[in-house]
Amino acid sequence: MIYNNMTSETPSTPADNADLIGFAKHDHAFCVETGLATAQARCEAEGLRLTPVRRKVLEMLLQEHRALGAYAILDRLRDEGFGSQPPVAYRALDFLVENGFAHKIERLNAFVACAHPGGSHSPAFMICRKCDAVAEAYSAPAKGALGAAARAVGFEIERTVVEAEGICPDCIEKR
Amino acid sequence: MIYNNMTSETPSTPADNADLIGFAKHDHAFCVETGLATAQARCEAEGLRLTPVRRKVLEMLLQEHRALGAYAILDRLRDEGFGSQPPVAYRALDFLVENGFAHKIERLNAFVACAHPGGSHSPAFMICRKCDAVAEAYSAPAKGALGAAARAVGFEIERTVVEAEGICPDCIEKR
DNA sequence: ACACCCTATGTGATTTTATAACGTCAGCAG
DNA sequence: CTGCTGACGTTATAAAATCACATAGGGTGT
């Protein structure tokens, strides 16, 4: 819960390394802003339509460093005056996921903003079971044991789900 | 990894290696039988109760090399005269998963029999999106990029989900 | 401007997946 | 026998996701 207030102004502290990794304090307003700006830029560049609902959902996801369920998102959309039926949330999420702005955490049936916007990638996640924080790491599935097994039997990997559940550094400290 | 696997008996079945991996033809009656026998033995050894429902569910999972949803299992249980309400299936599945006789495929919200009974392990799966076959490979999550990332930030991994979706060798051939 | 089409959105209903809550019964320890 | 525990059965409900259909807005070509 370290993240849920938009702390103070200080718009000039990109806690680099920590930002990449995900657990660790950082200027959160900054990461929401840049996340939205990056998305907007890429949508313009690629002819994608970052509509109000989609933008709002992305903003909500960026504001948390946790996975949000579709229905949590839906509640907030309702509060903001958007449609209030499940398809509204699911369609926005589908758009964000398909275009790499967000990811689904299969283990939680929930969604997080992508922490590494840009090219396509196969993300890996660390999920804290105490505080629900989620951090995204890079992964190289084709290089590990799984990739080797796939090559050995001739399985053609199209997509991977890599999720680690455990305790985040903050929660370890608190014990 | 470090698995002392119990598969080493396989005297003259055609596809040893394939059996380990999962895609490929093999003596299927054999793998159901040995799967059940192994489970029974381990339950006796460890004081676990392999009750009729649990045994039947395990048998059903062993008969497929695919993930079965809880409700598919429930239908078959009903046909066999067991209780027909969801908790019946979920409780049996919980038992099998908790004790390592089966795994949940998060990506599919479905379940498969464990292909590597024996010690605790962190499985990795290959899921064919054409024919729904599922193969289990060994994984070494702590050694890959994810393990490195976790160590770097001080995240303590307790459990991992590793699932690759793609096309299995059989389906590639058929194209 | 107009008609047309395509995409996105809004809404109601339904399906699929999973859990809560509570009663019963069998096996076993005291 | 009594009381406990773990497994099972059933009703009900929650949570997650999709289907089907209607409407609205923004471009395009004419």
C-alpha cells in the first residue's frame, strides 16, 4: 500500500533501476504520467485509438502497482460515469493487453499495467501474496529449461506465462 | 534438475523419452495404471487418504493428456454415481493438487495429472492451443532470469507458474 | 452534404468457474 | 459409548467472463 497515494510533487526523480524492477519507492505520479504519455504516443504512431475508457483503465492500472480485477476496474469506471456492465471493462482490458499496455496475471485473474512499454516482450511477474504488489521482470523463456524442453520435442512456443508468487522485500522487512 | 524420477521402470515401452515429455504416442493404459499405483503407494506411505472420489478424479486426469475443467470432471463424476455439486470436484482436485498428484493450469482454469510424481517440484507446461494437449516439463525457475531478478530485489519465491502456449509437434505436422 | 461502413460503446442476459455454509456419516481415541 | 475429526453431499451464492444485440460517432467516397 505504499503506492496508493500520489505522494507529493517532486516531478523530477525517475528512480531508474527501482522503477524497472517494481518493488521500491519511486515517484509514482511520474510513472503514471509517463505511462500515459508513452501509450498515447504509441497509439498515435500506430493508428490505435486510445479512447476515454481505455485511457481511464490504463490510468487506473498505472496508479496501482498491484493487479486489479476486471470488476474492481468496472466499479471505478462506473464511478467515473462510464458504462457499468462487464463488457465495458473487458473490452478496454482486451485492447490494452493485445497492444502490450497491460498484462493479465493468470494466477490472479487480474490485470497490471505493463512496466516495460515498448517492443513486444514475454514478461515475468513477481506477485506478493501479502500485499498484492506485482513487479514485472524481463524473462527469456526461450533460453531456460522450458525453451530447451520445447525445442527437444518440437513444440512451438507462441506465448508464455511466467509468474512467481511469494513475499516481496517490503513485506519481508515488516515481519 | 534434481528429480529422482520414478519413470525409470518403463521396460520396453516404445517411447521413454516421450513419456517424460508428454507429446508422442505411448502405452496409455500403462501410464494410467502406473499413475494410479504410484499415487496409491505414496498415499499409503504418507498416511494420505486416496478415497474413491479422489481416485476416480485422478484416473480421469491420467486418462487424458489434456487439461480438464472442474465441471468436465464433475459431469463424469455424476455419471459414475458420485455427488454432482461443484464442491465434490473441487475438493478432490484440491487434494490432488496439494499433494502433487495433479496441477492446475492457470491459463486454462483446468487441471492435469502430474507427469512426474515423486518429490515436490516446480512444473512447467506446454499447452497446445490446437488440440489442447498438455505436456509437463521440469523447470528450474530459481535459475533463470526470473530467479535472478527475484534475488536482485530480495523477493522470496514460494511457488511459480510457468506455462507456454503454442503448437505441439503433432499439430505442426498436420498442417 | 449525404449515405455508408466500421469501430467502439452501452446494456441485458447468460455461461463458466469457484466458494460459503451447513448437515451427515464413518472411523477412531479416550 | 462419547466426542472428535475428516470426508462427503447438498443448497446457495459469489466471482469471472462472454454472448447477443442496439446505438452512437468518425471517417470515406461520391
